[in-house]
Amino acid sequence: MSNTFFLLFTAAIFIFAIGKSIYYFLEKNKILKICRHTNSIELKNISGTIFTNEGTFKKKYEWCSFDILINDNSIFLFSKGFSVIPFKVFNLLFSNSNRKNTRKPTLLREYKISSNAVQLVYYREYLNARSREITLQNLNTEQVSLFESLLEGKSRRFY
């Protein structure tokens, strides 16, 4: 009995992973088709981390890789990681005044740019105590200068 339960459990995990991958692929293509501007920029396979601070005792840290779509008014981050729900889409908006071609946007609050990394910070809208920091690492100088010119004057920079 326990042997069949184990086989069914592992089969369910594999089916869930395959189903989630197919859903993520279709969702990503749908977003790229609907929300892409004519002058959008795409970056693929950028390594990074996600740090979530949910209070004094709840902190979560994830390693991921990102595919990024940069529009005039927002950034789409398609994360691929090793968590329970492995694929997530983040839409960080620069300003609430321009919400055209966005999908469930969250306002980007702060950013920090170093020589080879960009750190983006936003707070969830329903609870201000929760912050999430997305760090894009191992960027070349061209990508760093792209983020620097894109983010200049659009959000608050912290040092």
C-alpha cells in the first residue's frame, strides 16, 4: 500500500511540474504579445535573488534566474527558481500615472545600482510591512547603464 502511495505521489509531483511549466510558458508568451511596446528591450537568463521580509521572524531568500522585458513605463520580471511555485511574473511600475500595457502592476519604490548588480525594492500594496528586494546580479556594463538610464528620475534611489 505504501509503495503505490509513493508512486502516485511522485507521479503527481512530476505532472504538477510539467503542468506548471506549460502554464508559465503560455502565460509568458501571452504577456509578451499583449504588453510589449515597439521599443521594448528583452534580457534573458539574468541571475539574481529575491529576498522577502515579512516581519521580524519571517524572512525568505530565493536564488533564481530572470527573463526581463523592459517597457517605457514598467519592467516585467519572469523568474525561474526552485521554490514550491517555481515560476512567477513580477510587473514593477515606475509611476501610477501610466498603467498602459501592464498586468497586475506593483509600484517600484526604490532601486540601487552598483558596478555589476541592480537591486529593485517594492512593497506589497495590501500590507506595507512586507518588502521584497529583487537583486539582478552579474550584469555587464551595457546592461547596468541601460538600467541606470531607464530608472533615472522614475523612482527613489537609495545608497
